[in-house]
Amino acid sequence: MKTSRGAAILAIITAALLILPLVVHDTFVLRVLTEGIMWIGLAIAFDVIAGYTGYLNFGHGAFFGIGAYTIGILMMQAHLPFWVALPLGGLAAALTALIAGIPTLRLKGAYFAIATWALSRAIQQLALNVEFTGGPDGMRLEAFLNPLFFYYLMLITVGVIFLILWYLLERAPFGLKLKAIREDEEGAKALGLNPTMLKMQSFILSAIPTGILGGIYAYWITFIDPSSTLGDLVSDQAVVMVVFGGMGTLFGPALGAILIFAFKTIFWAYLSDFQLLYLIILGALIAISVIFIPNGLWGTLVKRKAVARPQQKPEPASEPAALSAVAVPEEGN
Amino acid sequence: MMELLPQALTDGILLGGIYITIAIAFSLTYGVMHVIDFAVGEWIMFGAFTGYYLNKWTGLDPFIFLPVIFVIYFAVGYLVQPVIHRVLSGTKGNPFLMGLVFTFGLAIMFRGLALTAFGFYSNSIPSAFSEGSFNLDSIGLTVTIPTVRLMGLAYAVAITLILHYLLKKTNFGLGVRALAQHKDAAGLMGVNAKRTGSYVYGIYVGISAMTGVLLGCILSIGAQMGNEYTIFAFFVVVLAGMGYLAGVPWAALLLGLVQSIFMIYFNPSHTLLAVFVILYIILLISPRGLFGKGV
């Protein structure tokens, strides 16, 4: 896609989203759109560490929940105004990423994937068992019922997140450095990069927007409990959106988020008695995407040429690439 | 409270013994495929439910079904592994990431299937051994050992010995160890990575499922039990040092002790937090495991 044409399409979509509430007054439609936009933000934030850096964070939902709970606790117990609490939600998520990243980001991706997942389960347990979160009963926030406000807040927040990430990952050298780590960590080290530091930066960069979106979500929905914000569904959906849409791009996860969220909305509307079926479909969709479209929808349909690249080695110790060296296509990007 | 300590330690050791079986099989699979299987807890859960229903339908003791369950799940694992192998040897995208994502997807799907089929209730599998227990009062200890836990330990020792024999004394085991050391060199020496991988994965799924039945007899079963055991398997493997099999028994015993001490002295629902804190400290101080011999 040519940059100018892509920019034009994006500008049209943004303009349409900006004027939409003036045309559509249905609160249900606004509500669905607000949540859909939120999921786009969550998916692209997840992709920073998973797609660009190649480290899968299966506990992405933990940052969302931490953001939501931070805002909830600061607003209801410390009586801080929303605008003061919101950045602190992002900060809390960043701190969590820092603490979780120190021991795990030095290690191989497998450790990181399962450690982040275990962390999200542990945080959910913590939220269920301590006093100040309200335990399993959850927490009710002061209601500020203005769908239009939250629509625009979500739209502007996700727009800003998208622009910042687009600049950092697609225009600034930072994105190239992350991709270098994903492709060959040893090679990146040999070029003088500090992989641990870069991985930490990308992990925090992925955590901050997620925490902030969690905060907005809490204030918008006005009720949070451990299963809705810290449950595994948030993480699972982020994984499915990014894998299905296309890892390592910004548009892929956005596309995945739109499709999966649309599917979820329709599914919830007509088949709400079969919520478990949704879980099965999510899992099956991940498995099927991995087998048939490993580059995701975006990578397969739109960037077909750009993604052909040599086979990766899974571990420094073993190099399957050597076995199929004949079949490896020329270096392309 | 102190008089409960011998009981806590005994329970912990007996429970930890069972975790050894899962952790060794899990560790072997990681060694051969270089991918962590997120579905480990789900295999345990499926095994447990198969045992539960077989027991319900036939009325026979679950211990009798163990070989049957092994055979069923060996076949399942043997058939599933080629798909994982295909993902791992793919040329598009990043196969290693895709492998992780794939097993993660499997785990979600399995959990959904189990919740649909079995509901949210938890149950336990009745066994003839669940009734009896040994009392150690005669030698001056106030410790009760339930027969079922003792049988669990006997099972764990048997499985560990069989796996040890397989790995160290047979050609198959030599192939497995060679694959774990260097996949390509092993391939050049005539080890069929694909078939060996299928066998190892089958053995691992079979053992996990059998262990699930035992855990169902000793603790309880539920469609959501998988999560916890996936974390436990990971805990043991990290503490032992990824790929260092000799460390697995000690790490598994430690896990059993942590769990039983939390059950007796603290809130059992904090076990997961304790496990995570220990995991965090180990990864921070010695990422290559308690013995520093992991990969």
C-alpha cells in the first residue's frame, strides 16, 4: 500500500469516526464502537512486545486490570480526580512490567511467555484475596454517565497511542532495533544493541497504553471485578486478535481487533447462552491461524510480498534452518 | 501448630512425588521440541475426567484404568504432535513463536471444551484406596498417611524408573537425548526427529493424563484445574533448570511441600502467589535453576 493512499484512507476513517456520534444517537452503537476502539488499542499495544520484539506476553490482561484497579482505588479511596488517576494507572502498569521484566526478559522467549501468564494468574488471585480491591465482589466507581465523552476519550487515546507507536516502530530506529532482536538476538548483540534494555523498553511501551485503557474502561463501565478485568479472557482475546490479524504490524492487530470484536458482539447478542463456545472458537481460531495463515490476515492478504523471509532458528542450540537451507528463499523484506 | 508439621511434610513429599512424573515428561517434550506445551494442565484435566467417567460407568477402581488411559492419551498425543511439528518447521513467520501460540490456543480450546462438557463443578474420583490410611503413632509420630497418596508415590517411582530406563538404556532414549542436545546433528546421525518427537509427545500426554487420574483421587478434579497444573509444571521445570532432568525430583518435592504447607498453615488460595514469588526469586537469582545446570 502506498503511503499517501494509506494515509488518505486512515484520514477518512478517522474523520468518519469523529463525526459519527453527531449522526448516530443510538447509545448501544456508541457503546459497541467505544469498546471496539479500545480493543484496537489493546491489540496494537500487545503487538509491540509480541509482534515487533518477538516476546509473547500471555498475561497482557494483567496490565489492563492493573490500570483499571489503580484508577478505581485512587478515585474511590484516595478521592483523586480522574485526570490525575489516569496517568498513574499507566505508571502502575509500567512498574509491573519493569518488575516482571527484570528476571524474565534476560531469558528465552518461552520463559517469558509462561512467566507473564503465571503473573497474570497470580495477580488475579491477589485481587481476589486482598481487602482494598473488594475481593471477588469487585469495586464500584463513581458513575459518570456520558457515552459521548467516553467515545471521544477512547478514540483520541487510541489515536494518540497509534500515532506514537507508528512513529516509534515504523519511522524511528527503535522499531528496527526491536525487529533485529526478534530476527536474531545474538546478531543484534553483535551489532552493539543492548537486547535486554530494548526488550524492557518495548515491554514498558506495551504496558503503559494498556494500563491507561484499563483505567478509561474502569471509569466508563463503573464496575470492575477480578474476572472481568483480570481474567484470562482479556489476554486470550488480545492474542487471538494479533495472531489472526497479523503479528509485527500495526494494521494487522487493528484489523484482527475489529473482526474479532465484531464477531464477539454478534456472538454475545445472539448466542449469549453459549459463552463457553466462544472460548472454544477463540482457541480454535488461534490454532487455525497458526497453521494456515502464520503471518495473519494482514500479512497474508496485504503485505504478501514483504513478509517472505528466511526461516527462523528457534533456539541458538538447534538450527532447523540448516536442514532446509535449499528451500530458504532469498533475503527479502 | 507445630504438631502439624510432620503431617505437612509427609503430605508434601507424597504429593511432590506425583508432580515428578508430569515434570519429567514435560521437560522431555521441551527437550525434544524446544517448545513449552501450554496445554500440559489441560492434558492432566482430560485424563482426570476420563478416569472419572470410566469409574462411573464401570464401577471399577480408577487405578485399574491407568494403562488404558495411558494408551488412549498416548494415541492422542501421537496424533497431535505432527501438527505441532508442522508449525515448528514452517517457513512463514517465526516458527518458534508460532509453536508457543499454537499450544496456547490448544489450551484455550481444551478449557472451553471441558467447561462445556463437564461444567464448573469440582468432583473427586472415588477409589478403593481413598478409605484406608496408615498411622505412624506407634513410632511416636502423629502422622497419617492415606493409602491413596502412598499408591501415588509408588506410581511416581515406577514411572520415573521406567522413564529412566527408556532414556538411558535404549536406542530410543539415546535418540531422544541426542535430539535434546543438538537437533541437526542428531538428524545427521539418523535420528528421525519427527517420529521420535511423536513418541515423546505421546508418552508425555499419556503420563500427564494418568497423573491426572491420581490427582483426581487425591485432590479434586474440575474443568478449570488445568491452569494451576500448567503453572506447577512450569515451576518445577524452571526450578530444576530447563532441560536438567536430575533436578526435577527435588523441585517437584519442593512444590509439593509448598502446596501442603500452604494448605495446612495458610490460605490454600494463596498457593499460586507463593509459587509465583518463589519462581520470581529463582529466575532473578539463578535463572538456570536451583542447581544452575539448566540451559
